[in-house]
Amino acid sequence: MIIKTESTMGRTEYPELEVISEPINESIIIEDDYEAQGYYPLHGRESDRLLQVIHDLAHPDNDVTFSNHDSNLQENYDRWCVVAKPTNRIKVKANYNFMMSRYVNTMNSLWTGYQAPTYERLYKIVTLVNEPRIFRLLTLGRLAGNALFKYSYKVAPTHLLEDEKAIEENWNKTTESWLDKRWTWHAGNSIKTMDTVYPADYPAPCDLSFGNFNAWERVSLTEECPEEAIGTSCQHDIFPPVEWWQSYIDLVQENKVCVANYLSDKSCKPLYWKKIFLTIGGPGWYKHFQEMGFKLYDELFDYSFDSNPLFEERWKHIMKQCDKILEMDRDDIKQIEKRLQPKMEYNAKRIRELAVH
């Protein structure tokens, strides 16, 4: 039996899982295809408790396996058990290549004729931000203002792409509770504002404008996709904008950065299209990246931050590398890109190999 569920932040009711409270004479696989969360009290806020819900509901005689996209799932589940002390343990299995499969299969089934465009390089670094999670806005505040850094910041759900009224309502809902700009780092993986702690990969709880970045001002880039993709989720999830093609390096800001490791469509883009990238992800992101058979771009990046369990320190390390790249001579970046071409070709081949049809 396969049960689909989604660990949406703030969700507390899971009626689709109630069936596991009765004895079931077959193996049960619970698949969370949304993200890689639900780990409270290991991580997150109290409502983010999918793992606890599963353990509370599961009949002790049932054979239950939980799956999500976290390549750290087994390690994080073991840690969760130490903290939560469940009566019975379940099995877990990471579905780490889910998004890679979806990206490659979507290209193969819908967009086989699409050719990568060629544009003059105007920027050194680009980052594509939609949902305003805390760490993403901190990144924009840290790097915005440099003419060689380009970013998007839309806050527009892909399923509302053609509904301007709904998009505006979503924006207002996102920002209406932003009351303060005072915050501090808290314990390395969170921030604290108005005496409340929020994990760094949670939606921004306050106005995180600083430097040259205004969190109240949306920034859209130039669409680059087939006409048939406009108004669909592929418009943003599959096809990068023009400015992305006009840059040398994609600074990927993944969905989870504190305890879970998640390789989403954000990292699929540079892998598939053979672009240099640096991902802001969870601890050990690049370790798992290598274990999946990909090659690092260590001719340009120092990945020594990867094993640090504190996101604050990993993030600051990455920001310093971005500063260095933005100061580099353009010809030096061109030469490094040329040297990295074989690795980018290899990684593009590898992501296609990992796609499960």
C-alpha cells in the first residue's frame, strides 16, 4: 500500500494517514513528495510534526516505511528518535532522486525540441528566489547592490501564474505580519525576532530588508521558455529566465538548509543545462552530491564548509566566496569555466542517468 502525503509547513491534520491506525496485512509506504520536513522536535516549529503524527497513528503490527526527498533522512530519523523517543520505530528510505527524475522526464516528454539559448554574459552570479524564506532574504541583503549580481524575488505560486489577483493576495498574506526589522542569529540554525525563534529555512517572519535589498519590492526577470509553457508550472520550475543564461554562476538556494538535504529543480537546472553553480543546502549536501556520482567544481569553490552543522557558519562561508567571485576578473572566470566544461558535461550526463522513468 502506498499513501501519498505532503508535509506542508503548518499542516497539523493528516486524514490520509488515519488508515494506518488499523492492522494492515501488507507493507505500507508513506511517500512525502512535497519537501523534506516534519521533523519536530528535532527541527522546526511545533506544527511541523509529520514524523510524530505517523508514529502516533501507526498500529504496532504494521510494517511502515516513510520516504521523502531528504538524502539525510536515515541520519535525521535516528536523531529524531533520540529526541522524540517513539514507542515503536518505522523504516525510512530517502527518495533523493525524485526531483531529478521529474526534471529530466519533463524535458524528455514535453520539451525535447528546446535548445539552450545563447546570450552575452552580463553577470557573474544569479540567484532565483521566489518564496521568501529567511536565509534567502539574508542572501539577497548580503549581495544585492552589486551590478554583477542578479536576482529574482517574486513570491508568486506557480499554480497562480495567470491569476494576478490571487498572486497579489498571496503577496499581501506573506508580508502582512512583517512588523519588525530587529533579529539576531540563534543557535546557528535559526533567527530570533520579537522573542520568537524561527528556523532559517522557514518563511520570513519579519521585514528582513537590509543593505540594498528591499523585501517589500518584488523583482521579476525576463521569461525564456516556449510559448506553450507560459502560464504553466514549467515556466519557472523548468526554464530559467534570460538573466540566468546571461550569468556565469547560479547561486542555488535550496528549500531546506538546516538539517535536511534536498536537491530540487533549483539544483537540477544548472546540472541539466551545464552551468557552474554553488548550492546553499543542508549539512553534507556536497558529500551526498558526490555519493550520487556527481563531480565538484573545486577549481573555483572551497567546499570545506560542507560538514559544519551550523547553517549560520556555512552561509557566511558561502557569502565570502560570492564576494570573492564578484571581485574576480571576468577573464579569470571565463578561463575557469572553460576548464570546468568536462565536469559540467559529466554532471549533465549523470543527472540523466539518475532519472527514474
